[in-house]
Amino acid sequence: MKKLVAIKPRVAALIEYEDRTIQPWEVKIAVNAASPKHGTEVADFRGQTPFIEEEFSEEWRMFMPREEGAKGLVFGEMPLGNMIVGKIIEVGDEVVDYEIGDSVCTYGPVMETVIVDGVDNHRLRKMPEGAKWQNAVCYDPAQFALSGVRDANVRAGDYSVIVGLGAIGQIAVQLAKKAGASIVIAVDPIAHRRKVALRNGADFALDPLAVDVGFEIKKLTKKIGADSIIETSGNAAALQGALKGIAYGGTISYVAFGKSFPEGLNFGREAHFNNAKIVFSRAASEPNPDYPRWNRKRIEDTCWDLLMNGYINCEDIIDPIVPFQESADAYVKYVDQNPELSIKMGVALEKGSVHHPKLVPEA
């Protein structure tokens, strides 16, 4: 049996593992398809995450040094991937809600088998007949897209902008349009991503390397600016453009897990005059801004329903799809070194699920 891991920073490999016996409350899943996380997981893979030497303290609500001997992220055994789809092949004696043969989706790394709790585990989701696995593996990014759209308070008639068209941004485009935004503007330097966004709800798509995004937003909105901007890229220039393009009193929902910004980000200029509100949006932080009506589970349940009933379309988002035996090299190429060649990489462990990458670099 093999699994995909980071053996050292920016080096992925398939390594062998021994499958263990399941506990009475667990189920074992034979994985058919999987997908890595292109955002925070990449920071882990590159060794740039604070979680290697620190941990986030819920008590202090800040990052704190790990206690001596406490184990953080360890290269050599660091699993890669966060969503899997497959069939249950073993069921523990205490499990009553799942049976052998059930098609399911859950959180898990890219590996041939995954063992998870089968009792009181709402994140072990049964796949309806005919449901698309590409939609299922977007269960995680859909949650952060929905949270970003809600925190931005996108309403009918609004002018809305989504910056960064990875999986989260692509889903946010669809949700913003379906929420009733009259104009949805998508922003990304990669042409293929812009085309996908235009196919799935965006009214306009801007290349930030070719135009002044803030100025274009103002022109497209009759000088008013965007009521809401959902920023998923984590790029300093993107935030500067958002501050320029936001309407007076508008909201920037900052979804990205940002890095240290270089010199040049200026909170004077337009930021000072536009009275912008920046909300740091994260679906997993509790209590939810709309607590007690909303919490993480309600976000998860809502996203799963929207994905399974086809309200959100993720077939265009899972690209490329690579065979499991090529996943280590593909992870380095499409997720780490050349993200412009992908939107969200899929991994097929079942024959017949693979298509070769169709994306090519822009000339």
C-alpha cells in the first residue's frame, strides 16, 4: 500500500505503509479519487507555515511556541491531500450508519486506503447516486468560499469582485452570482482560470498583470466601486487593488491564509479615503460571526447539499486529473512549482477516471 507524503520541504514521494486493523467504531475506505489542498497545505509543504514550530492557542487566541517535546508537522511522514472519495470495504462492529459498499467522501490524505470514525462522524458523507466526485472533493474549499461570501454580505443587486480563481475563488464566483449580485468580476492572471469563471457566473474577468484592477472595477461599476470584494489570493498587490476598487464603506472579505507582506502595501491612499472594512474570513473559526444561527457544521451541511444537488459545478475546477502513481511528481509540478498549470489537482486511483492535463502556459 502506498501514500503521498512530503519527505522534506518541496519534495513529495509515494511511500509504502502497512494497513492496520480497524477499531470497532471505524470504517475502512478504498480510495477511488482524491485531491490536495492548494492553499494552506502548500505553506506546510514549503516549510513556510507557523505550525512547524508553533501552535495556535485557543486560550490565548494567538500563535505560541510548542511545548518542549510537542510534535508539530514532521517532514518524512507529512501526509499530503485533504479530501478523498471511495467505497467502504470494512465496517467496525459498533458502526450502524454505514455498510460495506457505500460510496463516501471524507477528509483524508492521498493514499490507497483511509480509516476514519464511522460513529457520530458527520464529515463521513454518503455520496448520492450519480453525484460527481469532482464536486465531492471540493467539499473543503466550498466551505471557505461560502464563508467568504457570507462574511462579505453579498446581497441582491450588489457589485461583487472575487480575487484569485483557485478552487475557493471559483466557487465564490458561483455563489456570489447565485446570491443575486448584479455584476460579478473575477480577477486572476491565468487566462484559463478566467475562462472557467466566465463559464460559471462571472460577468467580467480581469488580468491584474494587464490592467489596473482597482480602476477597471470603478469603470465597470459606474465609478461606485465594488460593494464586496472576496480576496482569496493572499497577494499584496491584490489587496492594494481591492482597496482601490472598493466602494465607499464596502467590505473586503479576506479569505486567503496570507504570508508576510513585502514593503509597499499602503493603508493610506484609497484605503484611507474609502472607509473600507476588512473582515478576515475563516469558515473553521468558532463561534461563527452569525452564531448561534450559523456554525461550522451548518456551513458544512449547506455546502454538501449544494455540491451534491449540482447547485455548484466543480467539474471545470478539478484540473488536471493525474493517476495516483504519478501523483508525487504532479504535486510538485501543479501544486507547488507551476500552480498556473492547474486550478485544483485531482488524483485518480481508479482506472478510467484520468484525463491528461489540458492546461498550457500562456505565451
